[in-house]
Amino acid sequence: MDMDAFTAVHGPQWARLNVLSRKRRLSGAEADELLELYQSVSAQLSLIRSVASESALSASLSATLARARTRFTGAKSNVFLDTVRFFAVSLPAAFYRLRWLTLIVGAAFIAIGALFALWVEGNPAVLATMASDAQLRQLVDHDFVSYYSENPAASFAGAVWTNNAWIAAQLVAFGITGVFVPYQIFLNAQNVGMTAGAMFAFGRGDVFFSYILPHGLMELTSIFIAAAAGLRIFWAWVSPGPRTRLDALAREGRSLMTVAAGLVLVLFVSGLVEAFVTPSPLPVWAKISIGALVLAGYWTYTLVLGGSAVRAGETGDLGADDAGASIRST
């Protein structure tokens, strides 16, 4: 095959395909023309490759065809609009759907922690098994408070943020097991409760609450939300309803991983409070008020925007185009 003659004959088609593939907007006629040219040039490229598969012409036409293919197989979405939709619709809808389960998990956490605190405070023998008297004194008089200020605030905020975000992601991702979430909630409630019990046993209960509440109101709520998301995924597997188990898991998994992504930002805020507000010289009432305002902001965001989105039919799942088709049981 004479490549120069072949190029001379079909060159105008290639040039036209290149022009159409680069246009921002296509009319109906141009879209039809683009499809016809794509089919023709694809056949021509196959012929060229049979003669010279590694030629510069083959590479150039492949690039043009790839660009043209994206025009009729998918359009780019507006990043700004996608971001606005995520924060105004998808994320609050996902949070809203978990509101009652979040409160239930929170109530269970508080109950378990309170029981351990009472147990430790009222039993010197239990305190003795935790550590020596000198070590407990070091904890309640120094270590508990210094933990929040022994490192630079910025690096401490980053460490707290990444650690809590990782915990939240695990609660969502491993919730499907059905045992990971209850175990983690029990373990964390036990740790918090026993620390509180030790602080109260040495008459430092006021210090415990003054250092836990400013950031803990939002931080612990975030953990409760992540736990609720994990349990919701588990329940979709146990009781899928009219959907197949695979479809139910996919839907809940997609929508509730939205929660994990959103909690990264929520935990960033609570990390800033923990690093800059909790150890600050502000009055205790002011520090707790800041933490309460952050928590109130979350619930306002969830109940107002999330309630509106859910009533409009949103779940936090991906759109139909991104989620793809699903197999339904008959």
C-alpha cells in the first residue's frame, strides 16, 4: 500500500475528525458527522496498522480516535457543581439517614463508659490493677493534661486528625463483619470510662470533663456516625429487602462511604479544636461552648440540608450514570 497516496486521499477526513474532537460544543449534525468519521477512521487505522503498526501516523490517529471516543461515550462533569452537590445534597443526606442509629450508638457508648467509670471509681482494687499509685498520680496530675500540649499544636492537630479519620474509615469499611463495630465501640468506651474513673477517684473529675468535652463532643459523635454507617452496611447484607444482597450492599456501601469521606472534614475541625482550644488558657465554659457550637453546627447541617435532601429522594448514593446498572431479583 502506498502510504503517501493513502494519506493524501484520507487526510481531509482525519483533519476534520481532529477538529470535531476538539470542539467544546457540537451541533446535532456535527455529532452525527463525528460518529461517522470515527467509524471510518477506525477502519482506516486498522488497515494502516496491518502495514506499519508502529508508525507516527498510527500513533497520531490513535490519539485522535481516543479523543473522539470520549465525546460520545461520556462527558466531563463540572467539578464545581459536583463539589457543591456533594456538600449540599449527598453528604447531608447520608448523615441524615444515620441520625437515629448515631444516637443509639452514642447512648450505648456513654452507658458502657459510665458503668466502667463507676466500677473503677468505687473499687480501689480495680484501680490497683490498672497501675501503681505513683503511676496513677502521674496520670491524673500531669499526663492527662500534658497530652494536649506537649507537642506543637499544628503537628498535634494533624496527628489527631489522621488517626481519627483512619478509625472512622475502618468502622465504615469493616462494619460488614457485624462484630468489628460493636467490639471497637466497647473497647473505646471502656478506655474512656476507666480513665474517667481514675480521674474521679483522685478528685480530678472536673479536669477530665474540661479537657474531654471541648473536642470530644464532635470527635466522639464522628466515631458514632462512622459506627452507625458500618452497622447500616452490615444490616443491608443481613436484610436486603426486595433487592439482591449484592445490590443492597453496593447501594449502602456507595452511599455510606460518602460518610467516611465527609467525616474526614468533620474530624479535621474537631482536631483543630483539640489542638488549639482544649489546651488553651480560655475559661472552661468558653472552651466547652466552642465544642458545643461545632456539634450544633453539624446537627443543623444534617437535619436541615440532609432532611430536605432525603425528602427529595436522595440517599447519598452515586448518580445513576456513575453507579452503573444493577441486577434485580425477579
